[in-house]
Amino acid sequence: MKDPYQVLGVAESATDEEVKRAYRNLARKYHPDNYHDNPLADLAQEKMKEINAAYEEINKRRSGGGPENRQSSGYSGYGGGYAQYGQYSGGQSSSSVLQQVRIAIQTGNITRAEALLANYSDHNAEWNFLRGAVCYRRGWMDEAKRYYQTACQMDPGNGEYRQALEFMENGTQSAYHPDGGFGTEMCSANPCLTMCCAYTLCNGGCCFYI
Amino acid sequence: MFGYVRPPLDDLPKEEAERFRRIYCGLCHTLKRRYGSAAQFILNYDFTYLAILLSAAQEDEIRQGRCIVSPVKKREYFAESDALTVAADESVILAYWQMRDGVSDHDFVHGAKYRAGALALERAYRKAAKNRPAFDAVTRQQLEILSALEKENCALIDRPSDVFAQLLSGAAAEVEDPVRRRVLEQLLYHMGRWVYLIDAADDLKKDVQSGNYNPVALRYGLINGEWTPQARREFVQTLDHSVHMMTTAFELWDFGVWTPILEKTLYTGLFRVGKAVLDGTYQPMLRGEDRKKRKNGEEST
């Protein structure tokens, strides 16, 4: 096992408070909410496990293994967060083909999911929703949103579809950012682009093909 | 690659800015050694990021040397490494095909500078293509897809940006560690997507005049290249999703000494460039002379 202090990025001499803060920051970074439907979610889940184990280990060492009540709160909340990743197979499917699509998406087999959807002629709300999910995994964010929109229009009462659309519209606002605000409109206008050409030479090239 | 991915140098500690400069110079020296001085002129920040992402977690050996930009004072730069070699080869291929693309996009007069650029790079390109045949084949194939989409006036933004995104993510194809490869492919894919979309947004006005294909204008039905609040909101959402994909990928690999530069670039630099482009205040990189003039002008006002 890796050194738990190294995993959390703190010195062994760090106070309990510092350890907790480091843990919370990392837990926020690798939290399942931040890797919602992300093709790399499995890697984030591994990270999360490592961080949880390290935090647990440090707390155990510091409490001397005894019953001392030094286990911090905040730990338990993140433990099983990744369990919710079963959502695609957990949803109610209207047909066995669409159920297979959900399984394919969940296991990361996007090509198969796409092929199954292409051969499915009933373009109902669920089909549109799953098509959106496939687009999102591929990085086709604009298409994903449009399919989710269609799914919501066809079945306005469906919470699963609405949640997906809501994420496309506002999801990144709550994304992890080391200093707070995530988003293009969040950044202050200045001193933006004073960074230009510090070392030159770049310019000759740019002019060729901009 | 158009130089939109940049480090917010003002926000970086001096040593980090210096590290960035050393790899920038390292790539320049590598280009010159492998492809001659004509190839140095393709150097830009985007290609530097490619070198950074492909670099090892520790610093490479530091060399000292003079160059055209700094003919008197010796400057430090990173010695040629595998990452710099790959970045140099792939940069030459990308730049060459981009210039060829420029040739076919423009009429005879306006295509002149692209023709000149492609001609100057011809020899370098042939060598680079020999070094990286797979990358060259993918690049050529993807740009053909792009030109077909342009011809049919494709009004979707994901399809044309996918072409460019795949090109960049292909740069990670030879990375051995499977986890690192997945992380880099994802990061580079969305960097490519973001760059393509930002470039289209930056060209809105220009393309209205020239009549060139602009997927962003078509997708949002923009009139005279003017943003509506609704269209801008939707466009920002899609950009921010790509930045989010980049940051989440970035956090899953240890980039060692490059972590501070990458972190600032991804979490701060991209948003600033994006906002400036949308606000119409974006300044492309200036030639040395223009830069001096502008600086002097600012001081005197």
C-alpha cells in the first residue's frame, strides 16, 4: 500500500485539521458527481478508493487503533458514492434491445451501443435519451444535449431524462475547480491576455495559417 | 492548432513561467535540428502543450544556447527528449496539412501565403511523414472528412470539431501505459474540440465577409456573425463541458513538474481566452515589431 500521507499530499506532521482539509479537497475532486457519465469514471473511482483508504488509515494510526473518537465526519459520506454508476442498467427499459444498449453504455462499449441504436427503428423518448448518452460519452456535447431535449419533449414527466438535460445545461457550474468558479463566463475580463508573445518566434508561424 | 491554448503567465510563479519557456525553446531547437530553420516557424503554444503532455514527470536535461530570438544572451532550454521528438514530428505534419488546407480554401491570390508556407515545409513534411506514417495517414484521412463536411455546409458543430479532436487525440496513440494513454486521448480530444470551436467563434466576422464555412454561425443561426444572448449561453455550455472533460482527465494522471502549468492553463487560461474571443477582445499573438509598437503606444497614452 502507498504511504497514506503521500496519497493525501500532506506531511506526516500535518495536524488533524490539515489532513481533513486535504482529504476533503481530493474527495471533492474525484467525487462521482464530478465524473458523472465520464468515460474515465472508473479511474476516478480507483482514485477515490485510494484516498478513502489512506484517510481511514491515517485516522486509525492517529487514534492508536483505540476507541478514541477521532474519526472525522465527512469520510463516510463519500464511501459508496460510485455505486450510483449503475444507473444505465438500473433504469427501466421499454425493450430488451434498449436494455442491452444501457448495459453496453455502462460497460463502456460505445460502438456496440451505437450499432444497437442504429438498428432500432422506434425512435421513442428512451431511444433519444440513450442516443444522447452515447453522444456524451463520445464527447459530442452539443448533439447529446439535443437528444436529451427531444427525450424530454417526448416524455416530460421522466426524471432520468430531465436530470440528463439539466446536467448538460448547468452541470459544469458545480464542477471541481481548485479556486472556486468553473466556467467561461466566470472569469474576470482582465488581466486576461497580457500573456501574449513573451518569447516571440511563435508569431511568424501563426501568421501563416490563421 | 492556432495558439489559443496558452499559459496565463501573469498567474504563474516565475519558475513555472521559466519552465514553460524552456520547453518552448526546447521544441524550437528540436524542430531546427530535425527539420531545419524553415520548420521553426511553425512553432506555437499549442504544439508546446503537446510536448508537455507527452513529457515525463521529471524535468529533462537543461542545455544552454543562443538562437535568432536571443542571439547574444544564452538561454536555457530542455534537451531533445522522446516527447519533444514526437511533438516536433507531429507538429510538422499538422502544420503542413493545415497549410495545404489553406491553399484549397482560398482563391489563388489569398492562398499565396499558404502555398508559400506549404512549399517551405515540403521537405520537412516528407521527412516527418516517414517518421510517423500512422499519424500522417490519420491526419490526411481526417482532413479529407473535414473538407467533405465543409463542402456540404454541415450545420452541426460536433461533427467537424470531432475531426480536429480525433487528430489531436491521435497524438497519444503511441503512449505505452494504458491509463496514461486513455487520460491523454481524452484530454487531447477535448482540447482539439475546444480549439476548433474557439477558432470558429473567433472567425465569425471574417467568415461573414469571405463567405467561408463556419459551423458555429450555421449551428446557432447567427446573423452577421453577431451573438445572441441565448446562442452565446448555449455555446459556452458546450465549451465548458469540453473544459470539464479536460480537467477531469488531467486530474487522473501525475504530470509531475508540469502540474502547475497545466492546472493554471486548464482551469484558468482556457476560460480567459474563451471569454475574450466571445467578447471580441481577443488578441492573437503579435509579431515582435507590432508588439513593441503597441507597448510603446500604451505607455504614451
